[in-house]
Amino acid sequence: MDANKLIETYVRLRDKKREVQDRHKAELEPFDEGLMKIEAKLLDVMTDSGVEKLGGAAGTAFTKVNTSVTVADWEQVVDYVRKNEAYDLLEKRVAKSAALERGDVPGLAVNQVKVVQVRRK
């Protein structure tokens, strides 16, 4: 098989994959909406009843708190970390683009893997 045929086949398969993904997303949308509405109603029932768990013949509904932490003011965070030596607040990673731009940061391992990508004309 020549390169042109391989690229043509790749683009066609990728397009088909995207069609299936879009179709599945559209097919799942009413189910996701229905689930969200029921979850909201269950939360109302539990809140009104003052309970965190409801059991039924088909299963159990319960509440859970999902927590996310984001930085609202980076300078305040950095100042706090320095003053309190609170380095446990930081994750052990660096900004890839900044590290590659500097190129001279000791202690970093750069791993590069050559991959093939295909762009349509």
C-alpha cells in the first residue's frame, strides 16, 4: 500500500470515528439529561427529609461532596508557601513549555516519542 492510500484510509477512518462519537453523544444526551433531573429530585427529597441516604428495592441513593481546589491568586499562594514552608501544597511537576524553553533545568527528564499524525488537505 502506498503512502497516499494509507493517508486517505486514515483520514476516512478518523472521520468515521468522529461520526460515531458524535452520534453516540447525541444518543446519550436524553439519558444524561434524565439522569441529572432524577439526581436533582433525589437531592431535593433527601434535603427535605434531612437524610443523606435513601434505600429502595432497586438500589441506594446517597449524597457525596465533590471538592475542587483552584488558585484564585497565585501570588498569595506562593507567598504563603514561602512564608510557611508549605511546599506540600505544590505538586511535583513543572510547566512543560517553560522547561523546554529554558532547556537547562537540572533534575528534569525529557522524554520525546515520535508519533504519526495525519492532516487533511
